[in-house]
Amino acid sequence: MFFLGVLYHLKNPLQVLERVRDVSGDLVVLETEVDMLWSRRAAAAFYRDTELYQDPTNWWGPNPRAVLAMLRSAGFARAAVVTRHRLPYIAGRALYLRVRKGNRLLHGLRRDRVVFHAWC
């Protein structure tokens, strides 16, 4: 099952992940916006109003550790990060978002898009 670009739009992401687990086959491929990349703890940023990319439907920015913890808490037997960008890409994306959308550069340096696999 593919679950792409949805998690950070959910008001209750853990509850939805539990439902995804109930209807999925052996593997779920999850792609999402992540935030707080440099935190050593499982954590998530909460976006109020249009804080993330001027989009009021963006609610959460979990870091990769938080996504892995949520997948395990939702009942998946195993979860792993499959793709993650390196710092030069993240810096380039942050600069692009600064120029094109007026985002703060430091905010862009702590965000990325990451793909996870979760097995039932």
C-alpha cells in the first residue's frame, strides 16, 4: 500500500496509521514531510494556520525517529527509513524555498521529505 504525502496533513496521524495498518497488506510505503531533523528525540513540530508553505492543511512535521515510533505504535512489526536526502540537497531546497516562497532559511534546513517502509 502506498501512503504518500498524507501524514503531515492529518490532525490525528497515529489514529490514521492504525487504520492504515488494519487495511494494508504486507508492506506500506510512506512518504512524508519531516521536520526537526537534528533532534535526537522522537518529536514533531505542530504547524499553526499557514506556517508550513502557506498551506492551512499542513498540521505536523514529525522527525524520522517519530515516524518510525508512530509506525511501531500503530502495530507494524518493523519500519525503516528507505530514502533520506543529504545535507547539500537539504541546503539547496532550503535556499530555493527562501527565494521562491520567502521561508526562513533555518526552518528549511531542518526539514526534508523522507520515504519509510513498514511491514505488518
